[in-house]
Amino acid sequence: MSDQIDTRNSWLQPEVIADVRDRVPLLYVDAVPVRADADGIVTHVGLLLRQAADGSISRMVVSGRVMLNETIRQALMRNLEKDLGPLALPKLPPEPAPFTVAEYFRDPEITGFHDPRQHAVALAYVVPVSGECHPTQKALDLAWFTPAEAVSERVRRDMTGGQDRLIRLALASVGQLP
């Protein structure tokens, strides 16, 4: 099995991960980047524009797998840096607590969270960021929306896979759902 695993970063080879996705749920973290005022009130929600699992170009939150021997906090930091850039300066407590657990299924009717590739379980977090965000890798763009804009019909039309529902849950968890 060691010849199938890249021990430098714990990623499985593409054919192995495809087989795993067919057999077991995978653990992910979803991070909703936010800007907050001096009182800690969320003023803006950051949404990436990138290719979704279904092949569409969609607005979405930061998301990624938890790697072997990686803490949830480490996974959040790695994925936030990967998607927002190294100067985003996310503010994470030593032991972050999710606002919800989202179960993504191949069948969109089961939970409303949909990933055509797999069954995935994602721990979802609201993460304040205070630095400069510059989307990297797969992201085409990062836009900041007020809470009202983030749940508007105009922005919701640009989301797939239940991301609009995740944003509503995130804003409700911080008392900012319009």
C-alpha cells in the first residue's frame, strides 16, 4: 500500500481516492470566511467562484479534505490558506467547534447537500479573516457580500450543491441571518 500513498502529504493517488469515494464517506471541512466589525458582528461573507464538483461554475465556501494525521484546525488552516492565500490571517480558536455538520450525498434529495463524486461529511465553521485574501489554485474569484446580499436570490442562483443553505446556516449561527 505504501507505493499508492504519497507520504509527503498523505494524498492518495487518483485511482485509489476514486475507489475510496465509492466505498466510504470522506471527512471534509467547510469554512465560511467572514469579515467582522470591532464588536465581532459579521459584516461580510466571502464566497469563492470556482468549478464545483458537478462541473458548474459556482459560488462556494472554502472546502477540503482532512488529511491523515491532521487535526481539524490544521485542515481548516491549510484549506483557508490554499483557497484565500497565505495573508488571509484566519482567526481560529485552539479547538474550533463547527456550527453544523453537512452530509453531502450523490443523491441531492437526501439532505440537500450534493456532491456527485461521493458521500462526504463536512464539519462547517464560520472563520473570521482579517488579512488580504487573494484566491489561489482553483478559485477564479473571491467576492465579499453583506449578509443580506449573501442570501439574496441573485447570489443564491450562483450556488450549487447546497452551498446557499450552508450560508444561511452559517449566518444564523452568528445571529446575522437577515
